[in-house]
Amino acid sequence: MVKRFVEQALCVSIEECAERLSLSRATVYNLIDREGLPVVRFGKAVKVPVEQLRVWLNKRIEEQRS
């Protein structure tokens, strides 16, 4: 019997990131360029690391509270 585990992706595409944040792709690219949204590049592919996205969001939330 083969065991399979369901695991969340380590990185998501720009489109998936935009969907998760309820933003447009253009806004996500602006956040990358202007706000330091973390990305990893694999050749021409640009991916957003899920864990770093959470950290980045939490930091923004804390900054807005102060």
C-alpha cells in the first residue's frame, strides 16, 4: 500500500499568490518591486514562497498597527 501525504506547496505562482490575496497580478508584481514581497526565481519562473509570504504579511500588519 502506497502512503500519500497531502502537503501544501512550498511556493506558489504569481497568479496563485494574487488569488490568495484577492489582488490582481499587476498589484502582486508592484508589491514585489516596491514593497519587497519575497520571490524566488527559477529561470524565467517567479514563485512566492508561502512561508515567507506569511512572514511578510505579518510584518506589514504589525507596521500598520504602529
